[in-house]
Amino acid sequence: MTSAPFPDPETIAARLSALGEQDKSYVALVMENPAQDDSLLDGIHRYLDHASRAPFLNSLKLEAFGKWIGDAAPPRLQIRLMEASKSSQHPAYSAFRKGLTASGGLDKAYPQAKI
């Protein structure tokens, strides 16, 4: 008998779609534990997939989510978040990538070398 990973990606995707203050605290808590990175990223992919299939694309919400998670995510997740944002050409992923880029999280985690 195998146990389900905690937290499961569906729960994370549901929290991301609501993204209230309690949901932000929950996701921030998940981001603190490196063992839960795969579940977190699977949840982000599911959330973006759901958003890309929705009849109405809320690009402002996706951009705000990208900015928030870019600010809140630890440096070890920044590259993986950027990879997730570039995994599709759909406008939902583009809006997420725009917010992620605006947060400057990747630049904070990996500053450019001063030559």
C-alpha cells in the first residue's frame, strides 16, 4: 500500500485558484519544505492547466499569482517556476510568466555577475 504525497497536487491547485490569505499561508508553508517541491510544482502545473482550459481567461489574476509566488518562493524554486511558466505557449502561462518576471525573484536568487 502506497501513501499519497502530502500535500497532493490537487489540493495545491485548489488553494492556488482561491488564493486568499489562508491559501497564501498554506502555500508558503509548503514552499518551506524542499521535500514538497515536486507536489508544489505539480499543483502549479495543474492550476495553470485548469486556467488554460477555462472559458474565461483571467490574465490579471494569473499575473498577480506569478508576482506573489515569485516574491514568496525561496531561491531554490525560482528556476523551476520559470521553467513551469515557459512550458506552454498558452496565454495563461504567458500571464503567469509576466508576473513572475515582474517579481524579480529569479534576479534576486541569482544576481547577475558584476564584470
